[in-house]
Amino acid sequence: MLNLLIILVVIALIAGALGFTGIAAGAATLAKIVFALMLIGIVILLILAFMGVAVIF
């Protein structure tokens, strides 16, 4: 997820610098969504870790 987030941020920055504002806005919106999902996942894993639940991947 972090790789996807970094790629989307880079795309948004490059597209914004080149003047493609629509693409930059879309990539930034997707990056915000991925960031929120990643934060939610981290918080859930931390809560489960503090409760002592073994999470197996």
C-alpha cells in the first residue's frame, strides 16, 4: 500500500508541474484515499496487538 501511495503522490506532483491539473487532482484524491485506508489498517493492527490477538499473514 505504501508503494501505491508513493507512486500516486509522484504522479500527482509531476502532473501538477506539467500543468495537467485534472490528472494531478485525480491522483491526489486517490492518494488521500489510499493513505486513509492504510492508516485505518495500521490502527486496527495496533489495537489487535495491544489486545494480544495473534495476527497471521
